[in-house]
Amino acid sequence: MTERARAPWWRPDIHAKKSRHLAARGAVLGATRAHFAAAGFVEVETPALQTSPGLEPHLQAFATEIVAPDRAARRRLYLHTSPEFTMKKLLVAGERRIFQLCKVFRNAERAATHHPEFTMLEWYCAEATYESIMDDCVALLRAALAAARRQRFSWRGVESDPFGAWQRVSVAEAFERYAGIDLVACMGEDARHPDAARFAGVARARGIAAKDEDSWDDVFFRVFLERIEPHLGYPAPTILYDYPVSLAALARAKPDDGRFAERFEIYVCGLELANAFGELTDEAEQRARFEADMALKQRLYGERYPIDEDFLAALAAGMPDSAGCALGFDRLVMLASGAESIEDVLWAPVAGA
């Protein structure tokens, strides 16, 4: 349905249909802040306007201009897709346990589980491990569901119980279990530059469409979306951990096995809810990853975003060993309240396409 054809969101009857979901939002919001306060975290606020919006190759940002008071100079800025860079700068500045609930912006995203402006919950902890962040997620999700006064998360007929044992499975185990694929063998001899042609051939043998010209990442996500993701997050939430190092993003490589990265995701009712890292603190390695990501973005979409040199300077100055997590707060409320769509848990939607 087009924006023009939709009934106005402010109509009393339309608003009333989502009143219980909005009540759950308030309860989950309060439980979230109470959870972090009890754990000794400081709530921070960082600017949405940034030099670099975030450098994940497939995300599209909103651009704007900042104008000098005398209107003599203009400079392009972006609405952030995540507060990650700035929050990590705060770790360099001396903060140790911080969290933030903020609006983030991602263009060309609108669906039942996506919205161009949404609320992100992020937290970072110095001297923490990604295993300790897993424990944070378990406690937080249990507190959120209890605040919503429900026994299970649910989404479109699928339920997930966070109060018992969670499923913890490595990415390699998930590929073997659900797709019958030996992921390590498909990585080849150089895990940082895995063998795409080999992976494509194995995927085709399992009945998954893959072309020889596909990148390794293309094949990975095709297998993942078709064969693995539908099994995740029920009857209990799933912690999917240890991604291949070529998909590390801002996570560091595992010290005891450099083929994999200290990265995990949380799935509930088949939906991705959170993405967490044992954080990469090496400036040179992070720069190389950023440059590779922007080269890929240029090749795929014909554009690239500026690298945040101030962030790299902060890493060089000395970011402490740390771990952190980004969690989609609106999705958490959806799951906790049983809402069908992300717009059911928003006080007002973004107008537009």
C-alpha cells in the first residue's frame, strides 16, 4: 500500500489498535534503563550528525549539509547508521561502561521489520569479553519480556522462551547442521581471502543457486538466508557465534583461531535482534577493513562514504580491550509485545515512500 493510500496514523481508531504495544514499549524502555543502571553503566548521548555514517557496505545513509553561521562554508555530513564510532571514542576518553538508546537512520529500508528511522540500543564495556556480552543479552531479554508481562517472545505465530536454556551454536556448526556444508573447508587455505569458487560449487551441490562469479560473501549469505536463518531463535533464543574472519566487520580475530572473529548475533523467533563484537582495537587493521568495505561499496553501488579519521586516530591513541553490542530496540518491543510489524510499536512512522 502506498503512503497516500494508508489511513492516517493519527486517526484515533488506528492509534488505539497499537495502544497495548506502545504500553509495552514504555515498560521495556524502563526495564532496559533499570538493567543497565543496576550493572553500573552510564547512559550517554552522542550526535546523530557525523562525518561518516558507518561503513557497512550494504547500508545506505541519509546525507545533509552543515552550514557555517556566516553561510560562507558548507560541509557534507550524514545521519549515523549506528552510534558505534562515537561511543568507542568515549571508551578512549576514559569511560568504562556506557549504553545509549538513540535514533539511527538507514535509507532504502522499510518493511515489517525495518524502518528508515529506528531506535538502537548499544552498549560497550572496557575490559569485557564477548562472552560477557552474551550474558548481558540473556539478562536483558529476560528483563524486557518480564516487563511486558508475557511468558514468551512471539512474532507471526513463532514463539521463543528466553527463561530456559538458550541455544548456543557456532556459525560453522550451523552450516554443518542445517545446510550440510563444511564451512572451514569452503574457506580454503586463506581465511581472510576465502575461496569463493569452491564455496559456490559446494552450495550448488546442496541445491542452492550460486554462480562462479559470486563473491564468497554472496554465497555465504545465500546459504544462510535459505537454509540456516529459518531455524534460528526458537523454541529458545539463539546465540550464533564466531563468524568467519572475512565477515568480522569491527570485531577482532579470535586469539586462538584466527580463521574466526569474536562476533555473535542474537536471533529470536527467526529474527536477527542483536550484533555484538569483541572489539577490534588495531588502527591499521581497521583502516584496511574500512578501505576494503568502501571499495566493495563503490563496485556494487557506485558510491562510498568518508572514513572517520578521528575514529582511527582514537584507536591509535589507545582504545582499551572491550566488547559491545548493538540491539534493535523496536524489534525487541515487537517480540516482547507480540506485534506484527515494527510500525505497531512506533509512536509515529516516518512519512515517505
